[in-house]
Amino acid sequence: MWSFLAPFNYLPLMSVATGMSPDLAQYTLTVTNAGSMFGRVGLGAVSDKLGAFNVMCIVTTFTATSVLAFWLPLSNSPSTVGIFMFGGIYGVASGGFISLIAPCVVSLADSQLENLGITFGLVCIGLAFGALVGLPAMAAVKDSATSHSFEELIVFTGAVLAVGSVCMIFARYMKGGINIWTKV
């Protein structure tokens, strides 16, 4: 959650800063949230077949990749279509992330349902800390940038998402072993 919300907050701001009209830039958030709707439903259904942890590993890797491969180039050579495409792509991935948190927590609790409340509470504390501290940290990175571009913010966001992806892959490995076809 630490850098998860950065595209939601900074994509419209970057759009205006790169020359898009404010009236059009507000729709980047609409496209991102529309993509999120498809990600929540679609990736939730996929996780029923492949396993929540397996799909979460794909989703977290894809969020980091989309930020670094799609959003970062848009900071140097912006295009309206590219910005909206990134918003939709990131929306699908972020929606999948949100919808897969609960199934992953249930998977962590194993068959000990009496510990499910404690496990979910601990995960929510971590998510709350990330959401509370994340955007101010992103703002500090943006404000300390040497230029008025969004490159430093995007690189930091992508790096934090990549670290989160590695942690998720490690958790999946600890839970299900090396076989990637094991439903976890």
C-alpha cells in the first residue's frame, strides 16, 4: 500500500503538468477506477482457478512493471492515449490487488479459522500504515526532486512496488514451495 496509491493521486496531476487540459485530466482517475472494477471481478475469478497467492504474485509484479515500463516513459514523452492506457492497465492490476487481499489472508490462516480475525487484523494494520504514510512519502519524493518532472516519483513508486512484489513471491514460496503450479 505504500506506493500503491501514487498513480491514483499523481496521474491526474502529471497529466495537467504535461499539457493535458484539467477537464480531460480528471478522467484519468475515472479510467483507472473503471479498470479497477474489471480487475476486482476478473482476477478474483482467475484466483479461484490458480490460487490467490499465485495470482497476487502476478498482480504485484504487473503493477511494478506497468509503473516502470508504461508510466515512466510517459513522464518524458507524454501522450493522451498513453496516459489513459496506463490508467486502465494499472486500474486492472490494482483492482486485482484489492480483491485478492482477503483470499490471501484466509490462505495464510490455513485451517485455523479461530486465528483468521487476528491474521486479518495484522494485515490491516500493515495496510493502514502503508496507506497513511505512503502518499506523504510520495509527496516528499516529488517535492525533493531536482526538476519539476515526475520521474523521481515514478521510479520510487516502481521500486517500492517491485520490493513488494519480491516479498509477495517469497511469501508464496514459503507457503507453497517451488512448484509454481501448486494452487496457493
